[in-house]
Amino acid sequence: MSLISSLYTGASGLDANSTDLSVIGDNIANSNTTGFKASRADFSDAMSQQLIGGDSGISQVGLGVQIGSIQQIITQGSLSNTGLATDLAIQGNGYFAVKGTHDGQSGTYLTRDGQFSVDATGNLVNGEGLTVQGYPADATGKLTPTLGDLKVGASMAPPSATTAVSMQANLNGQDPAIAAAFDPADPNTYNTSNSVTVYDTAGAAHQVDLFYTKTAANTWTWNAQADGAAVGTGQLTFDPSGTLNAVTPAATVTLAGGTPINVNFGDPTSVAGPPAGTGKLGVTQFASADSTSKITQDGFAAGSLANLSIDSSGKINGAFTNGQTRVLGQVATAVVPSADKMSRVGGNLFLTNPQSGDATLGAPSTGGRGGITAGALEQSNVDLANEFVHMISTQRAYQANGKTVTTADALLVELMNIKR
């Protein structure tokens, strides 16, 4: 009986070590797989056989070895820079959540593989086309509290109508006064001019030309033209020192069908404040050449998405062709109570099960979740040197168990020869 048992004991060692070799081979094969987590085979002894009798009482003989479990090693892999803004890596605990159909099964999967891109419909997806889950943002950049697909690629920045124009310029105090009536087509009816581009509610650009005519000492009239029509006029008066004293009436320009746009010519000294006006922060009348140093306005046209950037909290920031930026969404990450017990389903994807516990999704860098590193990918945590040493050890163990089988077989041959 014991010789037959020793055959099965040796066979159990062969089986367990061959399984261990399969695990080692899987680790080595995936040593360059993004986000891959190595596994290890846990050995446990098989049920033992009790022998009754002898001076020592009850004795036991083991019946071999078995694989208790295949455990995933979920330690952090090293990060490798890629330069692609949509490549993401988690530094610390957590998994990305992707939703879609994999191998005919629809659902939400977890992964450490952050090789993402924007598909033709604007969704952030993984290499298999599963959509990355997170918190979408509305048109103003405000994040919604409900998890969903992250649609970022088709975003547009809506236009904003100009409401204010600010100016820094100098009108030469030595310019001669002009008595002729203003005519934008006749340069002899004004001393100098400048222009600014403003935007209407639809985002259409309009050039507003401003003409300045000195009508008396320290007094100038300004006229604004846009789209071939007069859109505003008023008067600027200066103190003898050349500082702006008053703007009358309140300066505005109004496009056809639009709302008045405030024109800020500066801080007149007639304004008592607080703060009191200095007359030097906008338009001045110093004895130097007519010049415009700066004109700004607060409107902009519609813009299309130019590029993306993602910060450590997973917020996706879009930069648009009109110079505007806003938040487009936030990538969510999941934590799992016993992540090493999740089910591998291929494609660098995992599914939770009763042994692993359910996933809890939230914002990165919160609730024990790691932060996001953009432009990088997490490498496999397989240690090739350790795997090769383990392979040698497993090979020797397999050979030793083979010797157990051949030795037991030789003894059985001797036993069979006793009858001869």
C-alpha cells in the first residue's frame, strides 16, 4: 500500500510543480504587459494518512502536495514616460473603470492599463474600445456627481460676447485742433486712431475703429465706427498736466442689434473714489507721439478642442483654439477590498467576485485611492531575475518528484520478483 501511495505522492509533486511552472511562464510572457500583476502558486500539503500503533501512538504519513491557490501580487509597477497626454498611470492603490463588451460579456471592468485614446465620437476609450468611466462636466466646466462615459474629444468652447474694452494710449498734447466735421474717410478730420476686435453673442468678430479729434486745448472727441456705421461717440477732457480728467458721457459702443459695450478710457481725476482717479492708467495727453500701448477686450469666438491635459486628481482640462480652457471631466478610480482575489478575464481586465468584494469608485487621491500620473504608463511588476531563479527551483523540484515515482516503480518491480 505504501509503495502505491508513494507513486501518487510523487505524481502530486509533478502536477503541482508543472502548475507552478505554468504560473512562472505566464509571468515571464507578460513581463512587458502594461499594468500586469505577477502571480504565484501557493503550495499546501495534501491530506495525510494515519498509522495506528507503535510506541509513539498515532503517526501520520503525508500524501503529497497540492496547489492551494494562485495569488496575484498587486505591488506597484514602475512608471514609464510616454509623452501622450491620454496615457495614464495610477501611483498607488486603485484601478481604472472601463465599460463595454469584452468577449461577448457586457459590464464594467477594472484595469491598471491606462493606454487610453479619444475615439471618433469623442469618448475616452482603452485599446479595446471600452469607455473610461468618470465624472462628466457640463458646458461651464462643472463636474457632475453621476458616473458615466467621459466624452471629451468633441467638446467646443461656446462664444462669449464682448462686454468691456480697456485702453492704454497717449494722445499727443501738441497735436493741432481740428475744426472740420468728422468724416472717417477723411484723415484730415481726425488726429489719430486705433482699433480693437470685439465679438457679438454669436461669436462673430467685428473690428471697431476709434478716431480721436482734438477740438480744443485739453479736449478731444472720440468716434467709433464698425461695419461701416457709427457705433459710439463722446468727449475726453484732460488736465493741463496731461492726465485724464473726465469722460463724457459714459463711453460705450453698440453694435447693430447688440448690447452696449463699455469702453474704459482710464481713471479720470474727476472721480473722487475711493480710490480716487489718477488720470494716468488709461488714455493720457502728454507731449509725446500719438501711440497705443495696449487694448484689451473680454469676448471671444467659439473654439474647438486643441489639446488635453490631465492632472493628478484625474481632472481632464481642455485647451481650445480661442484661448479658453475648461474642465471636461474627471477620471474615476476604484478600490477593491481584496484586489488580489479579482478574476482575470483577459485584455488586462479584471472583474470583482464574492471573494474580492465590490469595487468603490471615486475621485483619484481620495478615499485611499492613488493619484494619476499623465503621460506615463505602469509597467509589469514581474521581476525577471526572480522568475528565472524560481524556474530553476521548480525544475529541480519536478525532477526530484520524478525520482520518487521511478524509485517507487523500481521497488514495485523488486516486489513482483519475489514470487519468481
